[in-house]
Amino acid sequence: MIELTGPQNANLARMLYSFMLKSATAQVWIRVPINKPGRSETDPWEWWNTLRGTSNSEKRMNLALVVDNEAVEESRLERWLGEPVKVLILSTNVFLVNKKNYPVLPRTVQNTVKRFFPMRCQFIIEGRGGTGHDVR
């Protein structure tokens, strides 16, 4: 899994494409935030689109989308739903605790996650658990 943190990924795309040409079975998951992180001026979908285009739209490059607490705009969500999303990554910080002390997702995150169900995505839950130990 390789994380994209900004729009400048031309060299990474060339390296990934070269690597995948040498290995017939290699697959790469590209970790991308679903929403704009912090002060970023560009949409992470643009980062992904540029990387994919620069690596000749290699079919063995798949998306690992990082879902946060923010609601995802419908137009942005529609773009992501058209991509080869293999996994949704949820931090333990995204979860709330309900009245019975069970972890639950906020409605905005639930709605986003539900939209990806037809794609049969996998899920990764990462971060600190209730016991203080890292969960992954």
C-alpha cells in the first residue's frame, strides 16, 4: 500500500508502472483520502487520476480510500464510486460510542460506507482501540 499525500506523483507513477511490468501478479493499493486533507488546494481524486494516467491506467493499481468524519459532497462521492476502490480505511477516531457503549459510525460516515457496499469493498479499521492498543 502506497500513500498519496499530494498532487506531485509523476516519478512514483513511473516506478509503479515499471514494477508492475516486471511482475505479472503484483497488485498495488494506493491510499488516498476521500476528502481534501487540511489546507490542500487540490482534490485527492485529481492526485489519483494523475497517478493512474501517468502509469498507463494500469489495472492492477487499486484504491484504498481513507474515510474521515466529514460528509462527502455528492459530486465527489460519485467520482470515487466510478473508480476501482478495493478497500475503505476507517480510523478508530471516526467511531462514536452509543448508549450501550458499542462503537458506531456517525450517520454521515454510514451513508458514505453504504454507497460502497455494491462494490464489495474490504474494510480496514486502524488506530487505537478502547484498550489503548493499536488496531489494524
